Amino acid sequence: MEAIDLNSPAYWESAAIDIRLNPKRPVDSAGLREFLEGDCGLCSAVVIATSGSSGTVKFVVLAKSALLASARAVNAHCGVTADDIWLGGLSTFHVGGLGIFARAYSNGASVHPMAWDAWTCDGAALIAAVNESQATMTSLTPVHLVDLVRAEVKAPPSLRGVFLGGGRIDAVLVEKARQLGWPVWATYGMSESASQIATSTGGAIDWLPLLPIWETTLDAQGRLRIRGEALFTGYVTKGDGGWTLDTGRDDEGWFTTGDRIELRGRELRFLGRSDDLVKVSGELVSLSSLSARVAACGWIGLVVAVPHERRENELILVIEGALDEALAIFNEGLPPLEQVSRVVTLAPLPRTEVGKIDPARVVALL
């Protein structure tokens, strides 16, 4: 799969359906291609596997035209040109990595590939690849950035833009990275949008300018709704009755995400997942907000909730590696309801193919 030239007309203009699955995390896809091509009559699409908050695997179908529409919008919005050199260090089993190749193909830029699983905590593979290629652009996740900041790795001078996405972005972490020379561009997006929905190249990490291809609104629960030409084709799942395709949108073409968002004109601010709110002693607590605090402490980890007989849920800090006084440091200044009751160390923390910590697997291990 990875041997396919993802920066060629032969790929992007092909009518073939490309099912891009991580061989290290096998899922049951038997009959999927036949269903898409035969029953659904689809062609010229990319299929990736994703796990929702429940851990259930579903497949996201993206038309190649949607991926290219997103790519053109990102290039225009961010001033990415044919003279840029991309470092492709994210997995192409995910839109974060695949989007790099779509952007390069759209404007004729070049891509220097780097194996997504070559990442090391000291950033050595990344630095070597950037220096070899003189890359000007790349994409990272917050986990990658935490590694680089902890190791005090300075950015190679050729980089002029680093897209940062894949989770809540912490201001303290970004400031430390920028002091080391990393030109962080904060992004917000998802698989269903074929990559980015909002991106800031001007330094902001909270209010991010929307890409012009997206229409946005909020539902009654404050969840973001989007509509545009880069929207996915739908979800495919397999049940007792076989494969089914759900377009995931209403009759007017709106897709309701699972993210709580605040809108201000053509700017967006991420508040958290609608499904990351848990009740502690009757009050709602946001797990994503607490997990952002973990990064602010300079640690790799997250906060999870497990059922508790008295308080409804118990908050647990899970970090990679043992840290003295982590409980006291984390809880300092927090309201009692948001304080974690204990610290669990796991080394290494389970991660997805794009380097994000996998909360479902963490809870399963606990």
C-alpha cells in the first residue's frame, strides 16, 4: 500500500477505490470493496478506518475530489506554493498524512517521505529528514510536539510552517515550542472534513480562521455542523445484516460533528468533545480540558474517568513514565471536582497510527 505514488496523476485521477488500513492494527474489511463498488456504485475514493469514542471501528469514505478540494483550500488559505517542500511524516492511513500528498499534488510541490513509525522521542529521525530534504512544511500532532519540547529540540531553519492538529492545543506547550524555533500553525479538522476546517498561520491557537470552503453552524447542544465540497461520502459499518453506508448528513447536506464549538464570525474555537463530558458528584467535567493541562505540565498523558460508586466517576491521571509529586502538581489550583484522585503510569502509552494517545485502549488497560 505505502509503495503507491501518492503524488502522481495515476493515483488521484484513478477511478479505483483505495482502502488504506494500518497493517499493524488489522480490522475486518472482508467484502468492503465489493460493497462499495457494487452495492453503492462508488469509485475514485479513499477509505480509512477510524474508531469512535466507543471504540467501535467504522470506515470513513472520502471521494478523491473531496480530498483535493480540501488540499486546494488549505494551500490557498495558508499560502502554500509549488516551491514548498513537504516532509510527509504522518501516517497515510489517516487524513493528516494523506492530506500532505493531496496538497503537494494540487500545486506541484514535492514531498519527502518519512516512515510514520520512525518517530523517536528525541526527534532525531524528524530532524535528519528535514535537514536532508530542506523541507519547508510538515505536520505534527501534540504528542510529537511534547516530545520535541521535552528534549529541547530546536527547529531546523528550513521549516516555515508546521501544521499542528490531532487534539486540543495547549498554549504553554506551543509557546515553549516557538521559543525553540518551531513555526507552529494551529489547525482544527477531522477525517470527515478530509483534513482541515480552520487554520491559523498568524500565531493564534484558540480562535482559528475558517477555510472559505466551509459553511458552519451550531446545533442546540453547541455541536459544530459543517457543509462543503470537502465533506466525506459517509460511514460504512458492518453489522449482523452485512455492510451499510450512512451519509452522516441531513437532507440539506449538514453533518453534525461530535465537537462543542464556539463561533465568532468566520472564526472557530474548540471547546471539547460533546462525549468527553462526565459527571463527578452531579457536575459536568471536561476530560479534554483536563488532558490539555497534562500537556501544559510538560507530560505525556491524559485524564480518564472510571465509574465510582459514590462520585459517579473517578478521575485518574495517566502518564507515560513515573513522575515524583505528579498528583500534587496536577491538582494544584484545580477545583475539587476537577482534581484527579490518583496517578497511574504506563510505559509506553497505547497510541493510534498517527501518534495520538488512544483513550479507549488506556481505559481498557486500566
